[in-house]
Amino acid sequence: QSALTQPPSASGSPGQSVTISCTGTSSDVGGYDHVSWYQQHPGKAPKLMITEVNRRPSGVPDRFSGSKSGNTASLTVSGLQAEDEADYYCISYAGRSTYVFGTGTKVTVL
Amino acid sequence: QVHLVESGGGVVQPGRSLRLSCTASGFPFSNWNMHWVRQAPGKGLEWVAFIPIDGTGPFYADSARGRFTMSRDNSKNMVFLQMNSLRTDDTAVYYCTRDAWGPDYWGQGTLVTVSS
């Protein structure tokens, strides 16, 4: 149950795009289409932004999108806004009813 | 709307036990699997445990297996996390979450501090 690998930080100017990667193995990210992404502001509970690799829950702006290729999933935030500055985490199903989170990425809006 | 409220956190000495509770509302609880997730101060999220709708399993992270027990009471819309042999590295905010092939809705969390 090793954590999925995310870059510690990412940044972009308002209006730009930022993409965060989430790298696992064939036993988790690569083996299942059950990858979700969460946004967490300081002192707050995480919020679901993307589920099932690329599905946006109701109410999540379409600036947020997800994808997956092989053992790596990605979250792209287009048209960055100040309120997008937060920590982002991925999670993947890892088989046998277990799950594993990513290491987390701090997104800074310059 | 979906509402999850955790309780039972506090300060406990190493080696002691603590039982966390989570009360759910706003959805048909008995139809949904549930998770516990934790976050140590200043650290990332860590998946802890998962329980299916019928309470079978449950399933644990390596860090929790053998010390933590997750259970549920569908008649009371509650899930629980019994934590035994607590260690200082169990210090964290513990979140109760609903499952949709991964957590979807989250509670606000309850802080557990393991310290002598």
C-alpha cells in the first residue's frame, strides 16, 4: 500500500492551466478506472472534484477535468482562479476493497 | 442533503483505546458503503478503513489492520472506528466518508491526539 506519487507543488497565473499527475502501478491506477480527485482548502474537509477518472460531480466547474493513461492519472485545472489555490489529492482503488491516496499537490495561483 | 458528523475524538495516552462514531443523515445509509480517512497534522490524506453495506469485511490499511476495527449500525445510521493500542503516529483528524468507488461526501472530522 504505497502512496501514489504526486508532485509536491504546481503553479500558474490566473487564466492559465495547471495539470497534476498521480502515478501508481498496474495494481491500482493502471488496473482500475476508479480514480478520484479532491480539493482541500486549509482547515477544511476535502471536496470531491473528479470521480471515476473523468466524471465531474454536480456543481463542480467544468474547468476541472480528469484523465488517465496507463499507471498515471491527471487532473487539469483550466482558467485558473484565485479560489483554486488549495491542496489536491488523488485516490485509487487498489483491489480487495482497499484504496490508496496520492501524496498531495499544493497548487499556487501566482 | 448528505450530512456526516464525527465524534469521539480527544487526547489519549499511547497504548490506550478510543472509539470514534459517525452519524449519517440525508441519504439511505444502509445502501451505502463507508470509509474512514485520516490526516495527520500538516500531512496528506491516508485511507484507513472501508465497510460494505452489510458490514462484511471490513477492510483496512496496513497501518490500521490488527489495531483498528470498523463497524456499522444500519438501524442507527452510524459507523464506528474502535482504535486500540494507539500510537503517537495515530495523531490525526479522522474523517468519516461515504463511498462512491472512493470517498464522495466527507464529515468535518474529529481530532485524535495520542500523547503522554
